Amino acid sequence: MITFYEKIEKPILALAPMAGYTNQPFRRICKFYGADVLYSEMASATALSYGGKKTLELLKFSKDERPYVVQLFGNDPKYFQNAARIVTEKIRPDGIDINMGCPAPKVYKTGAGAALFCDQGKAIAIIEETLKGTDLPVSIKIRSRVSKYTAYKFMKKIKDYPLAAVMVHGRSYEKAFSGSIDYITIKRIKEMVSYPVIANGGINTPEEAKMMLERTGADGVGIARGALKNPWLFLQIKEYLETGEYHEFDLKEIKTAALRHTEMAQDDMGAHGVLEMRKYLLWYFRGFENAKEFRRKLVEVESLEDVKRTLEMLEG
Ligand SMILES: Cc1cc2nc3c(=O)[nH]c(=O)nc-3n(C[C@H](O)[C@H](O)[C@H](O)COP(=O)(O)O)c2cc1C
């Protein structure tokens, strides 16, 4: 099947899923700044299967977010077919992804996320059930290794399944979110599978994106925390890959981006959206560690006007 992953011009620049962060306004600001594919926060297959309205509500998206991929997580194959069917019918995203890489204890200890590597029969059953529940492209997101279980061997087992893409976080479960990237594993997976491979982990600059692409031969990169620091990273990567240079955002442009994001949050989520912005605003102004009063005010904003006033405190 030719999927949207195949149709997008390479390299694919994807906003990787982040629970608590990749909500609708954050996805929209990343899209505005050049992200090619947007992943939702992970959603529980079990909750969806039981008709969880809140979970469904969290997955809604707008037309300007396409292609949009809903990520499911869970530990029991029996819920995935129904969850995939519900997402397909009620949300109508462009793809469904399965979380096989999350190390968070509350996910891992239930046997979901990265723990699926330790029960590969179950992992494969989850893929099969998801495929049965949808005609949308199905992808998976994995880690390079979980204890003795390697991504390469897992992918070898499933390479003939009709998956649309795989995003590989080049760190083991044990490394969690820091440490060196296993480029070789990603490269070997790319050489083995016929569908697009998206390389993920540690990309915070255009130079790191280029290095990841060169070392792995991947079809694209997935960016998580780098996009929290600067959602315009996608644009910078595109510019750098084309010209060898890229534009650094100055303070005025950072403020414009933060304000644009806040407006989107207000549009999508009303007053609650502005409250949600507090944590994102801290990311935008991470480099401004000395502006103590400014940062204190950022976490107290209650309205768009508050955000505007607070941003004016910083010169530039
Ligand atoms: C706050 C946070 C939440 C995350 N939530 C998810 C998630 O819901 N699903 C998932 O597959 N990965 C999740 N991840 C992992 C990221 O998608 C990504 O694989 C990881 O952060 C490495 O990429 P980075 O170095 O660009 O941040 C999360 C990471 C962070 C920091």
C-alpha cells in the first residue's frame, strides 16, 4: 500500500509523540514551522475500547494538522482492534501508531510500551489486531533495545507485516531519555525493511538532524524535546539541508512564536489552553535562566493579555 509516508518528500520531519505535550495547539505550531507529520499523545487502547469519551476528546485534530497520526498504547491485544476501529471511524486521522517504546514506569510495569519487547508474541498480536481494526496505515515506534531484546531481531520477525513505517528511538530502555544514539541499529533496520524508517533521539539542532540522516540512511527524523525548545527547528532543518546554513531566531521572533502558539491554544482550548501554555512558555525561554522574575510571571499567566504583558518584560 502506498501511504502518506511514501508520498511525503524526504527526509520526513516528524513531531514525535509526547504525552502531556503533543496536544492540538502544540501540533499546530510545529506544523506552522514545517513539521511534515504530527503524532498525538499516546492514547490508551483499553480506555478507547471501553468507549472512553475523554480519551477520544484528547485525540481530536483540525484539518491544518494533516498528516496526523494517533498513537495507541496498551498491554492487551484484545482491545487494539476495537480501539483502532473507533479511532478510524470517529477521529479519522491519517495513520495509527503503536507505542512499543515507552519506558515510563506506569506504562512499562503494566506490560505496555517498551515492555512489549519482552513479550514479543503479545507485541505481534497487538500489531495483528490493530491491522484488523483499520484500513489506515499502521506504524510502530520502538527502542533500539530493551534488556537482551534487540530492535533488529524484533524487526526481522515482523518485517513482512504490512506496516507503513517504523520510528526507532536509538536508545535502549535502560538509557531512557539520555545517552548516546545507536545509529548502527537504525541503519540495519533501514536496510532490512521496505517501508520508511524514521530515526529518533537527541535531535536538537539542524546539524544533529543531518548527522542522524547521514549515519542511519533513514527516511526521516522524529523530533520530541528539540521541538519543545524551538518548534521552528523543523524549518531550520529544511533550510540547513538545502543550503548548509540556517536562520537563528532572535528574541523578537521567539516572542512572536510563543504568542502565536498561545493564540492557537486559546482558539483550540479556550481559557484552559492559556493555562496549559505555562509549561510550554518555560521551554521557549529556557535559555533565559537569569530572568527569574520573568519566568515566575510566565507560570502565572491566565490570559493572552497576561502573556503579551509578560513577554514585554524581556528586552528585544
Ligand atoms: C515528556 C515526554 C513524553 C513522551 N511521550 C511519549 C509517548 O506518548 N509516546 C511515545 O512513543 N514516546 C513518547 N516519548 C518519547 C519521545 O517520542 C522520543 O522518543 C524521546 O523523547 C527521544 O526523542 P528526543 O531526544 O527528540 O526527545 C515522550 C518523551 C517525552 C520527553
